[in-house]
Amino acid sequence: MSYRGRFAPSPTGLLHAGSLAAAVGSWLCARHAGGRWLVRMEDIDPPREVPGSAEAILAALPAFGLVADEPVIYQSSRIAAYDAAFEQLRRDGWVFPCWCSRSELAAASGIHRDGRCVASPDPQRSPAWRIRMPDETITFVDALQGPQQQALRECVGDFVIRRVEGFYSYQLACVVDDAWQGITQVVRGSDLLDSTPRQIWLQRCLGLPTPRYLHLPLVLDSQGRKLSKSERAREVDPSDPMPSLHRALAFLGITSDETAVHPSELLEAALMQFDPHHLTQCSDHRAA
């Protein structure tokens, strides 16, 4: 299959320097491979969503020269696909209902490892649904971070794939949609590196292909913390895109063309010198 990459933001705030770097990195990898670059809006967590942010992110991307090759997919329109995946997992005996309280989980260091709910069923409330974790270690090689491994039961435990409110987890939705969209390489921030073994396990349970992975270093704030929407990181300005785009390229280890006057021109110049192997030159960068 030819290369298919994607940028998958969540509408929990406006586009900021960290998410712009991830978008540019994924776009460059796709274009370098002669492949397609897709955008997927991961809007399946309504309590965390900021009204209008999905529209603002999608409007900002073209201002930075980042135009998807196919129509944008909204996860909120894909619930039937997640229902089908959930039913497959339930039919195959991988998931179980869980009424465990936060205090009960805290007593077990916050990790559920029993493969079944140890609390009494409560007919007055809906359960969460967890997937059983085997006593198995998942290994994979990240294209940037190198060999990785994670003991699923010890490090993760039986994690939730459908919440009490009925919302599906990021892990399940991401796996289902990466397969459906034919994604061949996932390029994203290293804050999601820890999620990858869980996603590989879900892929195996559902009989789905496993893409390659490349996790970029994080852009940090001035205190050395992850630059994220939840910390109210300063958004980038799509009305004046060049300064933020220059900084994103510098973070990725690419010398910007100072003569470029338009974002698309700057990105094309960056693509001419881009080599994903040189991304190892990147280090965690503190935003101004």
C-alpha cells in the first residue's frame, strides 16, 4: 500500500505550537514518501471539547499551507463503526463490564489487573467496559525513538474502552479509524508513545493491520512542561502564519528558507531538504 499519513487533532482548544509541529512533521513525512496526508477530527469526548475549536483548527491548517488530500473525517460520525468493533470484542470475550470505584482502583495503585470486575454489579448505574490485558509484552520499533516495549498487564492493566457515559475511548476509536483510512504510518507527539502498545494489542484483537509509528519530541512551555491545550498554551496565529511555521520547521531540525513569502512556498522548500532520518536531531524545545 502506498504511504498514507494523518494529522488527528482533538477539538479541545485552538491550534498551538506543539500541534502545529506535529501537523508539519506528519505532512513532511507523507510528502517525502510521495503519499497522501489526511486530517481526522477526534471529536468523541464532548465534555472536553471547546465549542468552535474544531472549525478553528480546520480553518487554520490551510493558512499554514497544510491542505488535506481527502475530505476531513469526524469521529463523531463514526460511532456505528466503534459499536461494531466493541461488539466484536465482546463476542470474542475480550471485554467485561466494570463498576469499580475510583477508591477501589486507588487501592490497586490505580491499575485494574483482575480481568474481571471485583465490585458488585450496580443496577442503578451503567458500567464502564474494560478490555482484558494479557500477561504479555508488546514490542515495536519506533522510527524515531527506537525499540520500545511495554508489559501490558503490569504497566497498563485492563483499560477502559467505553466509558460509563457511553463515550468510546481514544484508544479504540484511533485503532478503528487508522485501519479504515488505510494509515500506513502514524506520526504524532511522543506524549502518545505510551498508548501505542495498547493500540497494537487492540489491532491484534480486532484483526486489524498495524501501521508504522514515528513519535516526535514534544514542544515544551517555558517551565519545561508539555505544551498542550489543557495548559492553555498560546495558540498560533493563522493570520500571520510565517513566524510560527518557521519555528515549527526549526523544531523539526529544518533550516527555513528566509526568502519564502508564502507558507506553501516555505513548506516546499523544507520538503526539498527533508529526510525523516534527520528528525533524530530534534530535541525537546521550549517555546518562547
